[in-house]
Amino acid sequence: MEAVDNDLILIQDDIRKSFGWDVKSDLESATQLVAECKNPPASVRFNSKVTVVGAAASPNTKTTYPTIVADGAVGAVADLSSVALIVTDGDGTPYLEQALNIGIPICLHAHGDNVESWKRVLSLIDSNQEVILTHQTPCSIEGMYNPGGFTDGDRAVCVALALGASEVELIGYSTKTVGQWSGTTDEKRKLIKLGWMKKILNILSLRVNDEG
């Protein structure tokens, strides 16, 4: 599972620089996660249009196409049988927990300051839970992938395309407001992150409806 555009990887360096983060922390978290996760890999693939649901989705959202959900936004989806994959860095409490161990594969992400979050997810899932592991470093890590992206929302889009989606439909995406399914977050900091999400979606030639 490779990024569909190398700019999706390069922008991660710009993001780290803007927040003052060290790639070493991202790498340490990633190598620790791949060492600790013993779950079977997911064989999710797409060959058609995919819907990706973000944190600003309305409650009881219904989807038509195979669906990827960004972390806590799984709480917005009316019918979980439509969900093919949940993309998470582990902070989508409490909605993420409600969707674990019911047969939906998860894409679990490692970044520098979420070690406790991904450890908690690993402690909650059973041995049959299918897991795809992702990271955000320029390194090649066996058993992990870097599809590009930064927030769960834009990473979910990167994952959809890396897994073969021919087209992506966005539901519940906003670059101006923090979605109700975001979990506990610093609103000011989150809005800055959403600015980066916008840049990543622009690389993919995708536009969020709240921009008019």
C-alpha cells in the first residue's frame, strides 16, 4: 500500500517542522507498534468508488458505496455493515471502542505522541481483529505502510486511494469547524491541523464542501 503521490509523503516533513516535532519520535512509535501488534493483516482492497466519512458527519449518516471511516466518526454511521475499514490513531473515544471486535478491519496509525493511544487499542482488540499498520516517516518499515496524510480524516482518503479506490466521496469533512466526532481535542490546535488537511486534499485534487 503505497502513497498515490510522493507529495503526500514530502508534506509530512513540512508538518513536523511547523509543529516542532522530531521524526525520531514518529519512528520510535512506529517501530514499537509493529513489534507489539500480533494481529493478522487486513486484506481490504477497492476497485470502485469509496465513501470516506469524517468527523463533521451528521448523526445516522447513510452511505451507498464501500465506506472508510475516520476514527470516532464511526459513531455517525447508521449502518456499520457498510464500513469496510476504520482509520484511527486511537483517540476516537468512545465511538471507536464501540466498533472494535465486530469484524471491521482497522488501520492503526503511529505518530510520535500517541503511543499510549495505540497501546490502549491493542489492549482492547481480540487476536482475530484484522489490522493494517501505518506510520508517517520517510523510512521503510517492514509490516507497516505510509500512504500519506496527517489527520485521521485526510489519511483515510490517502488510504482509500492507496487501496485502489477509483474515486472518493467525502462526507462529514470541514476545514473550518471541529467535527462532533473528533473526541477530546484542543480546538485551536485542531483547526491548524485542519488547515494541513486541506493542503493534503488539494494534492489529491479534492475539495471540501464548506469552502463554498
